[in-house]
Amino acid sequence: MPGDPRPWTGTAYNQATASDNRIHADDVARRYGFRGGLVPGVTVYAYLVQPAIEAWGLDFLARGAATVTLERPLYDGGRFSVRVEHEARSYRGAVEDDAGTVCARGTVAVPGDTPSPPMRRGDPPAPRGDARPEASRAALERLRDAGMGSLALDWNATGEMDRTTRDLAHMPDLVRPDRGGWANPAFTLGLANWILAGNVRLGPWIHVQSEVRHFAAVARGSRVIVEAGVADLFTRGGHEFVDLDVAAFVAPDTPALTARHRAIYRLREPHIA
């Protein structure tokens, strides 16, 4: 029987230390003023929505909605807590580090409405390797005008983003890669990161915000297809930002997720004293 979302505490896990995005590596992150490699934003998002999965199960994975704003980094091995202020089928949540600093906040719900699902456009595949342009304002403007390439993969729960905690016992059974057979939110929202990196060659970059809507849970063995478009580009505080509109489908064309996804695709140059 569904229950109420409950707060929880855990230990942050940076499963992306070997990622092409070197902001998750200690040496690069420290050059940009961080204490060490950043726990991926999609992993912090998964911590925020874990109370929803525990309380509402497949109902959230199949038709839930959430927002997340990432305010401060979490670091590998650091303790964190997730606060929830819940109402009927929704809550406001915050992820706090062990010093009580809010690292992320957002809203999580299973809405009563059913929005219009996304439709596959049939975008051509994204270029591979060095065929991708270097991430720049000009390159992303071209992609905004001409369209982004799509990506596809077979999901079998064997990748780095299929676990959000070092100890799997701290993940909900429903999305544990060794048990439930359903994709966890770090993986599904991580598809938005994947399609950005699949269309341009990025240096260190940071996910900062997302608005997510689920339309179907992703089962082990699914072929997942991702399409996206550039919605906005802007500069703030010396950082270069991109907003993407992302849609993921279970092949051939079952809508699984949409996201308005914001990232800093180019960080301002670090100050060297």
C-alpha cells in the first residue's frame, strides 16, 4: 500500500570519476575551486526523488513529475539528508550536506493530470567522436537552428549510472540494478546529459537544473531513444548556459520522459592566484 514520502539520510557516491566530464574528477574540480570531484547532478536528483519511489513506486516512475535546482555540490563519501514537506501525492524536498547546507531543492509529485505526451520526430543519429563540434555558443546556435542528433542504447542495468549509492542496500528495491529491473532516476534524467555530450565535445561542465515529467517506466532490456533540441542559450556570471528540451522513448515510440534540462556547458576560466 502506498505510504507517505519519508526523509532519509545517506552517503554521497560519485560514480562518475572516470567520466569524460572531468568535473567529477578531483584534480580538475579543484582547479575550478571545488573541494573535489562533484557527485553528478542527476545522482543528487535521484536522492531527492527517492522518497517518492519508496512511497509511490511504479506510479512515480510511470507518471510522476519533479523539479530540481542544484545549488551547492555534494562530494563523494559525504553524509547528506533529504528533507520532505509532503501533502497529498506531492512534496517539497531539499538535499542537505552534513553541515546543513542546502545542495539541491525541488518539488516532487504524482500529478492528477495527464499532459500530452511527446512524439518522436525521427531525428538522424548524432555524430560520433571528433565529428562532434567543440561546445561553443556558435556550435549550439547551429544545433538550435538545424536540430540535434538523436541517440539510442539498449539498457541492461550494467552502467555506472545504474547505482546511486556505493552500497546497493541503500537504493529502493524497485530500481536496484540487481533486483527491481526498472531504470533509476539518475539514469533516466542522465539521458539529457548524454545527448548533450553526444552532440558537442565538452570540457568540464555542470548540470544545474531540470524539470522532469515521466510517461512510462523503463524496464531492463529496453531500447531507449533520446531526442533533444536547444531551447535557450545565455551567459551568467561568466558561465555559458544551455537549456535543452529532451524527450526519451522506449523503442519504437513509447514516451518515457521529458525534461527541460539546464547545464553550464562552458565554465568561466578559473582564477589563478
